[in-house]
Amino acid sequence: MSRGLTSAARAALLAQVQDIYARLAQRPIERQCTSLSQCCRFRLTGRTPFLTRGEALLARQASRSSGKKRPPPAPDGACPLLAPDGRCSIYASRPFACRTHFCEAAGGPYSRKEVRDLIHELEAIDHQLGGSGGMGLPAALKWATEQSS
């Protein structure tokens, strides 16, 4: 467990991450995501979302709930959380970077000033979990898997 946190303290931090996601959803920022999952093809786009430790733990929890014990690296460089049908297997718990659409097809990234406060909150949770900043999604999932082993 991270930095000697009790399971209740860790669960409370993950609930805070979910609250940040919910507050982001309430922001009136127009997006045109058509669920093409092009942004999930990291080798193709040259971009990989970075996750804080809280996000990684939440994504890992959601992945286990969807039936994936250990998401394998995708040989084509795609997100390991994509389901066989090409959709996100953890959509409700997808990371902040996926929510803020770094995807060009959806309208590009949110302006940092639009989400800076939420980023700072995620970073504070990351620090409480012993982190020092975001990790690329594959590395973050590996870390989270090791935490639950």
C-alpha cells in the first residue's frame, strides 16, 4: 500500500479522483468526440496520456472489474485498456487526459487554464500516494498492478 495509507484512506483518495472527473464533466466545454478511438492508438498518434497514481489505481480497479486481470501491452502500441471491439473497457473511469481529449479529432486538448485547478488536485492526490508526477499510461498501469499484487 502506498506510503503506509490505510485501505480506507486510499479509497477516500480514489473517491476524490472520481469527484474530480465528475466536476470536469460539469464544465461546459464543447467537444466532438465520435468514439473513433484514434487517440487510443499511441504509436500512431505519438501521444500517450499521463496518469497520476490515483488515476492509475482507479483505472486498474476498473480494469479488474471489467474482467482484465492484467492488461497486456498491445503489440500495435494501442491502449491496453481497449476492448476487443475497439472501445474503452473502462470508459466511466478513463483517465483525466482521455477526458480532456488530447485527441485532435475531438477538437484538441482543453486549454490548461480551463482545467488547471483539477490538475492541481490530481497532483496533490498523487503526492499523498507517494508519487512525484504523472506516468505514461502503460507504466502507470504496471505500477498500479504491482500495488495490488
